[in-house]
Amino acid sequence: MNDRQRVVVVGGGLAGLAAGVEAADRGAAVTLLERRPRLGGATWSFEHRGISFDNGQHVFMRCCDAYRRFLERIGSADKVRLQSRLEVPVLRPGGPIGAIRRTAGPAPLHLLASLLTYPHLGRRRRLRVVRTAMALRRLDPEDPALDCMTFGDWLAARGTDTATVEALWNLIVLPTVNVPAAEASLKLAAMVFRTGLLSRADAGDIGWAKVPLSVLHGDAARRTLEAAGADVTTGAAVRGVRPGPDGRPVVETDGRPIEADAVVVAVPHAAAGPLLPAGAVASQERLEELGVSPIVNVHLVYDRPVMELPMAAGVGSDVEFVFDHTEASGLDDGRQCLTVSLSAARSYIGRRSPDLVRHFEAEMARLLPAAGGARVTDSIVTRERAATFFGAPGTHELRPGARTALAGVFLAGAWCDTGWPATMEGAVRSGVEAARLATGFAAAARPSEPRADLPDAPAVAA
């Protein structure tokens, strides 16, 4: 019998992949099960008419230490672009190009010049932004009281008007919390601004993939896991996780039960509760109250280059962010692929794809004069209806930690209590923590004698 502890990971998104790699690195024999035919969870790519598209634009920051270590471990660190210094161009139709950029100075002075010269706000509003940023820096993201109000209400109490929120604060809150400032938990917003922009000068430098996301995450992680001896299976439906006769966990699949020394359940919050026996997770019956927030991406392929910038934000336009996806798409024929990323996209998620393409083709022409004279040769719309949990006030108490009441079973996912919003960093952090606990439990609990195969038993309904 193999004397390595057996850890089963349920779910092949970023949290599950990080958990599997961490557990394998700690000496466990890993089995990873993913119900979909691919790995990567909410980060994946596909080909359409010979062009590679991502399901959505995913970015990270220099402060995303766990995610960056994960990329290093799976051999993908050279497949991302990371800014040497934060710079986000901000476009307005018919207006000047502004920017959120940092200087070489220490935090928070590194943003002062950018804020004081930001052209999309008047002088008095810019000064108020600086004072508000200083007040935001004094907040403690660990304070649970911050989860009792919205970021928008906190801003309004300090004299911030709607125009300032739309021209500046939402540029950061929307893509990180996936909820507008008016609805976002102050606790999550404070964490984003403190960690990403106001505590360390280089923390907010932005990075994104140079290759398709499936290449960056799923394919690379599979190779890493299999090289470590892990068994990775896609298309594997898991019906439940239950305690076995000896008290340790059993994973019920459509085939036979899989006995384990420890299990990491790394699935979305709406799926986690039904996989586990009642009472396994605190407030298990309330997990659905975390809600969901969608993301929509509109991919436009132009017959010529229309944007020289690698990425930009928009104000006074329905375009929130646009990224040059040409390199990752594989295009080398003079065309340019631009991805319009729309966070908290409730107003767009149900609209027909042709309508969205026409609308954002027109919006791009308003932002970029060169786009008005170019022709869109191909387009596609991607939707993630449940991209993240809805990070509103009250969220914190609903996010469980990694431990469950079921011995040997641990949770992972960006929706767990990582202290971060639902980001790639949060997903990886949760996976690493769950794997650390799972391997520790397995090492302590495994008996010296081999176990007999477990009999079939009713699964927890999924």
C-alpha cells in the first residue's frame, strides 16, 4: 500500500488547483476531480474561427503574492505581463486622456501627483479625493464594523458626489469587488484600497496574461500535478462527501466511493452546501445569501489597430475597461482584438449578443476615434453569470473559514473567508490554506494499518 496520505480535491478551479499543487508539494497523493471537461474554473479560454478568446479579462496586482507564487510553481510566471509602475489610462469621449499612475515616491505620496492633476475631475473634487484617500488609509480592513455599511455611504458622508464616484472610485471598486461603490461592503473596499494602493507604493502595479487563460492556469497546473503523481480527472461528477465507517471522509462519485485521508471541497458557494452533510459548515443554509454578481465581456476584432494602449478605463462611457487581447488571441495578420470588460454586469447579462456588440462597437468609436473608421471583422460575447459572490455589507459573516465540522474536510474558494474580495488571489490563498490543513490532518489521523474498501452508501444530494 502507498504510505502517502491521500488528499482528494473536489473542484478544478484556481482554488482547487492551488490546493492540489500545495498538497502534492507537501507529500500527499492527490486526486483532483472536476465536473467540467476543463480545468481553470472561471478562468478559461476557447477558440472561435481560429482566434483564441478568454471567457473574461482577469487581472492581478503586484501585491497578489500567493497568486504570483502559484504561477511560478506551475511554470507560468513568464506568461504574464506585469507593469513596472502602475499606470491606468482613463479615456473620456471627446476629452483628454487622464491616468491613475504612481511616481517613485513612497506610499501614499506615490499617487498624489496623479490625483491632483486628474483631468476628469475639477480642482475642488480632486482635493476632496486626496483627503478621502487619507481617511480611507486609516481604516482597518479587519474591523468587522466596516461590513455594516456600503462604501458609497461612507464616501457620501465625506462629501463625495456621484460624479466623483463614477469618474474615480468606481474605476477601482468595480473590477476588484465586482460590485459598485453604492452597494459594496466598506470592509472589502477598504481592504482593496489599503492593500493595493495606499500601503505599499508598488502594490497596485497591474498584471495580466499574455497567453490564453487555459494555457496559463488549467494546462500548466495539470502538467504540474501529473508530474507530481497526482490523478487529475475532468468530467467527474461528485455527488457528496460523507464520513466513512472509520470517521474519515469519503467522496461519492458517479462511479465508486473514493476513500480519503482528507478532502478539500473547492467548488462555488452555491454548490458547496449541497455536497456536505447538514451542519458541516457554519450558516450552511445561508450560503446562498452570498449571492452572485455577473461579469460580461464583449470581444471585438478590428481590421486594423485602433488602440495603442495595452489597456485603459473609460469614464462618461459604458466601456468600463478595455484590454488589447491581440497577443493572447494569436492574431498576427494586422487585426487587433480588444476586450471590453464589464463588471457587476446585471444590466447587460440578459441582453442579446448582437445588441451588445452593436452598442459597444459604437461606444468604442466614441472613446477611440480610430475605431470609428475601422471595421469589426469578428466578435463574441462571453458571460459569467455567477462570476463572484455579491460583496455587499453583511458578507463577512457568511464567508466560512477553511475548517468544517466534518473531520478531514476543508473548504476552498474565493468566497471563503480570505479577507480578500472574490479575486484570483483570494482563490489561491484559500486553496493553499485548505491544503495545509488537509495534509496536516491526514498526517496526524492516518492509521498504521491499511483500510478495507468502503461499501457504497447514500450520497448527500447535490
